[in-house]
Amino acid sequence: MEGMELAAFQIISNVGTAKSLVMEALYAAREGEYKTAENKLIESRKFLTEGHHSHHQLIQKEASGTQLPFSLLIMHAEDQMMSAEIMSDLVQEMIRMYQEINTLKGTYSK
């Protein structure tokens, strides 16, 4: 069970960091700092990948025949991982929208 708890906390920690970076990217884009926003998104993907890696190890263990017990902690970690992925996708689109809005503002202010 200790291995599962460690994996859960690794997932939660990594995807939590990813979510924070995604929000920092959105805030940077709102201020017109698109390069900073892109760098934050790139960094967030590294943490998401680490979270997926920990999750993948659990899946491989179960796929190889090891029966893993039900765990609310793992379920919570998976929920956090999915929400981080959704946030990332939405924020990427929102950043594109900020770029278009700011471009149009610049065009209209002439």
C-alpha cells in the first residue's frame, strides 16, 4: 500500500504544480506577456508528464496481474490529473483568444 500512497502523492504534487503554472500562463497572457505564458505552459506540461508517469506505473502494475486495492487517494489523484489536463486545454485556447482580442484592440485603436 505504501507504493500506492507514494504514487498518489507524486501525481497530486505534480499535477497541482502544473495547474498553478497553467493559471500563471493565463495571467501572463492577460497582461500581453505571451512569451512568458508559453514558457509557463511548456513548464506545466513537464509536471503533467511526471504525473502521468506515476499513474502509468500503477496501471502497468495492475496490467501485469498485481491486484491493486481501491483507494480514495488514487481516485482523488486521478481526478486532479484530469482537471489539470482540462484546465491546460482551456487555458491554451483562452490565451489564443487574448492574442486575438489584443490584436483587434490594437487595430481598432488606430
